[in-house]
Amino acid sequence: MTEDANLCRSKATICSDNHSAVAKSKNVGSHKRSIPGPVSKAVQRWILQVQSSIPGSIEIDRIDPLPLVNALSRYTVYGSLLSVRPGLFETGAWGELFNAHQSVTASSFYRILAEELRVTHIAYNGTIPATQSKYGEEEASNDFGSGLDQSQATLLRIPAKIQPLYGYFGPLEDNTTANTDRIRTWPNHKALPQTFFATVQQFGISYVFPPIHCMFSRGNTREKERLLNLPAIQSAVHEGQAAGTGCAAVDLYAGIGYFSFCYAKAGVDTILAWEVNGWSVEAFRRGAVQNKWECKIISLSDDDPVLEEWRVQDHEDEKQSSAPRLVMFHQSNEYAADELERTRHMWPPIRHVNCGYLPSSGPSWSAAVKALDPKLGGWLHLHENVKQSDIEAKARDVVVEIRKLFDAIKAQRGSISSERERSDVQLEHIERVKSFAPGIYHCVFDIWVSGT
């Protein structure tokens, strides 16, 4: 089925450029009609341009558009950004054409293709490097970005080797300043105003990202939709409204706001997010602005008094409602538990914690359990890559591990644990988000944890 450019622009959409489409109507039924796709139109326009610029060339006049269109039959549009597979124009039908005719260049085609698809930028997509670090072996993902060395790129979710083809993406040299002690980075201030940010809409939410510095993951669509309609989130929202306290959620791997924005859209009053990649933090801020949500960025460097000043102001005002809708902590989530303990009085009760990191979010589980409201408890959403045959066993292991953390935290807080209370860590649901690799599934384990 043909996807036109308008549909592709509305979301991160994998598009096709077939030569016919099926138009459906409840009353009339279905019928086929010929609809040249935008890629077909671009190829035809470009061939006519090439033929007019090199008149009398029999070989040029005989260029067959079909193999060229077929080679571009699959592509992805992220708002004003077109993504194509790496090497597309150096191999296959396109590569043969350009090698045979040195006077024919791809740059003239990019402009026409951009016009037909109504985009401003075109690039070969990159991949997140699969590498081993103390956080585990990370997935390789066909998304966007550039970055640091492989271990840093993995931790920061920065895909490598993006290749811009059309449009100015910003300075391509290293524009990231890293602070390895606090495991975070921030954009170079000179590069920031020159950098291209793409905008994508999904489920009425705007997401913003700079393609050469951080990724947009289209594989999270199913989980985003689930969060927007999750009964447990609606339950926390309604309970907060009834109590007059509101409710909060924590996102320990926030990125550009994939899941944080879903909590906001679903009605959660305050979302506390952690992210180490400064380009993602800036994208998060811009996305919040586009969605008309108030957002505060807390940069916790040793010489940054911002949070302390905010604490003092909040204490003097004694107005919990003064908290912004979205609060982004620009630091490693290693510091989240301590920070939340110090600032818990500033937020509504924390009822949901999202741990969205693959292949395992395990290193954040202790902080996640500590983050939940001590009196009311709440839900953890733990992301893991699991062998299909091991999913049920993994779920049992997750519950056992969370119960250990739960009991240890209760002991630290001086609570008395009974056998009945220890059972108040329960698996509520296993969501099989997508197939990650043959026999491997990206799963989310929804765990209920009672108050401590």
C-alpha cells in the first residue's frame, strides 16, 4: 500500500513507493487506481533533467526508471528528515548508473527527491554500535546519530556513522564535551545553534532530536501506545486527583522523552527524568516546549547551585504545585535515588518508574524501588531482552530480585516485614514489545510494589 508524503511526515514511518494503491470505502468497497508515488515522480523528473542536460546521449535516453524506484522502495521519514539505507546510492542500480556516467551525480537527485517528499534533509541512517561495557552488551539499532567512542556511544544511545547527503545538519566534528566522572555530556554552545533538529509526531506527541547526535527509536511505538492507555497509570492519576496530591512518575533512561512524554500525555502531574547525553537533554527540552509542557533542566555539576536555589525557593513558597510538569536531571541515574530522597517533599507521590534500557535495565532497579512513594507504593516498568523460551522464568527471577531489593529498603527504613508483606511484590503483566533478534524479545515486566 502506497504511503504518501503527508502520512510519512506525521510519524516516524517506514514508507513504500508502489505504483498503485487500494482506496477503501465502507459503502463502495475497494478498487485500484494508479497513483505514482513521490519517489517515482522524483526519479522521472530527475531523468528528464539529466536527459535535457546531456542531449543526444543514447545511453542516457535509455535509463530505465523502474530499477531506480525499486531500490528506493523502502525509506523512513522523520518529519522533515528522510532516512535511507547506508550505501544505497553507491551500490545496486544507482551505483551502476553513477559509475557508468561520471557526469551524472546524485546531488541533483537529492534536491528533487527532497522536494517530492517535502523534506529538508536526507541521510544514510546509522547504527548504535554493539559493544560491551559495564552496563552490558548494547543492541545495534538502525536509527540516527554520531558520537564518541563505542562504549560511550552505547551508554549515551548515540548511533554512529550517520552520513548526511542533503541539507546542513550542523558541524560534524566532535561537538560534545564529556565529563566521565559524572557520566554525562553536553552540547558545544557554538555548535548548538547551527545543528539541525528534526521533529516527529506520534500519538499527538511531538518528539525532537538532532540526527547527528542522538537517536529516534521507532521500535518503541507499541510501548508508547500501551503507556498512554495503561490502567495502572490512569489509576495513579485518579487516586492523586481524589487525594488532592497529584502523582509523579520517574523515567531513569529518558532519552529525548520517548516514555516521559507519554506519562505527561496520560495525565501524570510531574515527570522526573534522568539523562546523561546533553544533546538528548536539549532535545527533551525542545520537545517539551513544542508540546506546551513546562520543563526545568537541572544540571548537577559540582559548581552548579541551580537545584539548591530551587530547593530554597520551594521551601519558602511551600507550594508543591510550583513544580514544573517535566523535570530533567542532566546526570547519571546512579545519583537518582539520593536525589529523590533529598527532594521527595517537592514532588507529588511517585507512583510509576520507567527503566527503559536494553539489553537490561537491571543496574537501575534499586533506584527504581527506592523512588516509589514509601506509603502508597506503585509500579515498575522494567525493560529486558529475553530469549523467547526464557520469558516466564525471567519474569520469576525479576520478581525475586525486586523482592530482595524491596525487603532491603524496608529494613533500611526501619519497617517490619511480615511474610504477607513480602508477597506485595507482584508481577502484573509481561509485555512482549517486539522481536529483537531471532528467538529474542524485548519485554517489559510490569511489577507492583507496595509501600514500605
